[in-house]
Amino acid sequence: MRYGFIIDNRRCIGCHACTVACKTENHVPLGVNRTWVKYVEKGRFPNARRYFQVTRCNHCEDPPCVEICPVTAMFQREDGIVDFDSEMCIGCKACMQACPYDAVYIDPNQHTAAKCNYCAHRTEVGLEPACVIVCPEQAIVAGDLDRRESPIAQLLERETVRVRRPEAGTRPKLYYIEAEESAIVPTAARHEPFYMASERNERVHGGGAVYPPDSPFLQRDALAAYDVSHERPWGWHVPAYLWLKSIGSAPLLLPALAVALGRLQIDRIRDVVLAVVALIFTAATTAMLVADLQRPDRFLRVILRPQRRSWLARGGFILSVYSVLCGLFLLARLANLATLSELLLWPTLLAGLLAAVYTAFLFAQCKGRELWQTPLLPFHLIVQAALAGAAVLALLPAAWGGAPATRWLAAWALGIGLGVHFFIVAGEVAPHGSTNTRYAARLITNGPYRGLFWIGAVLVGGVLPALLLAMSAASPIFLGLAAGLALAGLFAFEGCFVMAAQGVPNS
């Protein structure tokens, strides 16, 4: 049994009865929608036409929202319906990032994730979803795709259909007959500040999607006459989390490698200071993750009741292990237990690298944000951690282990780290890949984030540190300035990378 939908665009009249029925049946609050109808007007008078598209959860065969949920609040039933449990949800909003269709929202009353659940309470007693029975034109067809005699299965065999975002690989079970290209492709229609019956709601959290009027992806004479706004799930907490994690995950790495290669002497005070830095910034990383939850009172469920396929749950476990190992290493160094601290050092470094890199796999589960799908991201996060670790070394005072040999190591590592970091950045923001990826890259280089990128990430975080290192890498003042600017530029880049990907419309 596999429940699905077919939207017959030959019949839809754009009456919004499905939207109203859905809100009434499921007590959907104002400002959010499980079902909505998008209007697109295309052409020029007198050869213009209005197209309608009913939009909602696609109840995918391979639902990314289920895989990424850290606490099994999103789940797939045996009948194929993708449902949710608001009592389990911690409000991490990862499911919103995983959905390529803007189908998931945060309930403003319960502060938990919600979406279309195929009116499961009706389906279980043999009734059709509310949107189906209320449609005056029978434009919405629901049923079991596996039952060949069912109307939906017969319609699917007989008609040519299309799905939204097939490139996401989710195998959606919401099919459209005679889908209009400018409506089904989110980046194709122009969006003005106002719609035919309302203003575009840019006051939702984060401002929602960004629609540049000069976008090269717009179709000619295609205007979104009516649509609904969707919030940007992750705000400034997530760039801060990435930046803090880069600093906290690898401050011990470079000195350990240099000591192992005979390029640096063991320094107990330096190791103690770096371990304290690692613990402080890892704790701040965890605090950012908790602060971004809609239900922070439930955050322990990530550790106590994890959904093990989710990299958000795995990341919580990795951060916990790294913090414990780092704390044990610090205690061993404080107690001057050389043998024990040496035994703990390399597992601590390995856990730190895992802490640095796991976010790449978390972002890979965010199927709705294609900019984050780059295969370079795991390597890039390691480079960022090494760059941040070099900056921390460069900022160490002499009394805390910042000897000339340590500063020399920091200068070389900082220079190489900057070079590799910006080589990867150039690849990430260059026009490439899908329309979704190119759209996000354009938002960074030519859109609303261009100032933060070119001035913050490139000039402040790249050009100026490189000039300072070239002028006098041996100077503690120049080296410290270069390190501080590099860290500031890294934070600016994290902001661009996280926010621009969320600025691409998914519906």
C-alpha cells in the first residue's frame, strides 16, 4: 500500500477550497499552511493565462525529513504516509531544511514541526483527505498507488505526469497532470513585493526566499500572482555554531603534528591552554545548537532517544565524546601525567576531526539546500578547522605557550590554510551544478550577501591577512592581526554559506 496524490491541473480553478478545508480539518494556525494554491500568470495581453498549482507535502518514497530527524518525530508509516509526532519534536527545524518542497513548517502555537499528513485520522477510518472531498472539480485525486483498479493508479497509467524537484532523489508521490513549467519550477516566475490579493510576507522569520528581479533563471513574462511565504529555518545561530565548532575542534592538532614530526617541543602550558580553548568553544557550539531549538526543554532527547540515521543525532554524540576526551586530556596534563596524556592525545584529535567534519554529512541530508550538497564540504570543514586552529596558535601570548617556534608554525599554517580555504570557496561560489546551486551562489556573489562575502569573507578574511603575513609574519602584532582578521572572515563566510542556501525558493 502506497498512498499518493495526483493534481489534475486541467481541472483546478484555483478556488482555495483545499486550503480552507485543510486549515479547518487540521486546525492549522494563521500564517502557516499545509496546502496552498500558487498562481502564476504567463504571457502578454491578450495572450495571457493564469495557471494554478496545488502545493503540499509530497509523501516521498524516500523522505529526507524522516532520515534527518534526530528524535523520530518525523516517521513514515507502512502505508507510505509521512506523518509527524509533535510530542517527540524538539523543534530543530532540520526537517524543514531536508524538504525540497517547503512542505514543513513550525507550528507557532506548539513550536514543533508540522505538515500535511494525508489526513491520517480520516484515512484510517476509510475516509478521503479533507482537501479531496471539498474540491468542486475533483482536481485532487488521492488513493493507493499499488491498487491497480483505484482511480489514482489508473489515472497515473493513462496520463503523462510530472513531479516537483525530481533531481532531489526523494521519489515524491505527488504527481501533476499538465504541470506548467513556470509554476512547478520555483525559480522560474518573477515575484513582486505584492500579490494579487496580498503583500508578499517578508516579515516571516528570516525573510524567507529571495527573489532578485534580475535573476537569469526567470522565464520571460512569468509572474507569480499569488503564493505564500516560508520562513528561513536557521538564523544566525547556525553560522555561529559552525564558526565556534571550527575553533573548538582542532586547536591541539597542529602542535601535536609538529611535535610528532620533531618541529616543535612539548609544552605543557600550551597544551593546557589549547585544551581549555577546545572545551570552551565546544561548549559554546553545543549552546548554539540548543539555543536554536524551538523546544530547548527537550534537547536531551537527541542523546537519550536518538534516531541513529540522523547526522544531527550522531553529531550530538560526537561532540559529547570529544568533550569528554578533551576534558580527560586536560586533567592528565594538569596532573602532569605524561604517559596518560600522550595516550589520550590522538583519540582526542581524531574525535576533534570528526566533530569538525560531521556537519558536512548533516548538510548532505538537507536535500532542500543544494548549495550544501558539495562533495568538497567534508574536506573544507577540516581546512576551516585547521585554519581556525592556526589562528588560535597565532593569538597565544608568550606566557601561555606562544613561543617563537609556535608562532612560526602558526604563520605557515595560517598562510597555507587561507590559500586552500579560498581555493575551495572559489569552487563553491563559481557558477556550477543545478539551477538551485547556481541561484544560491549568485545570491552570495551578486545578491544580498555580496557585501558580506566580498568585504567580510574575501577582503577582511583573506586579502588583508595575506598582506599582513607577507609584510612580517615574524611580528607578533602582524601575526595576531592576521589571525583575528582570518577568524572574522571565516565567520562572514559561514554566514553567506548558510543564509544564501536558504534564500533559494523551494516552492
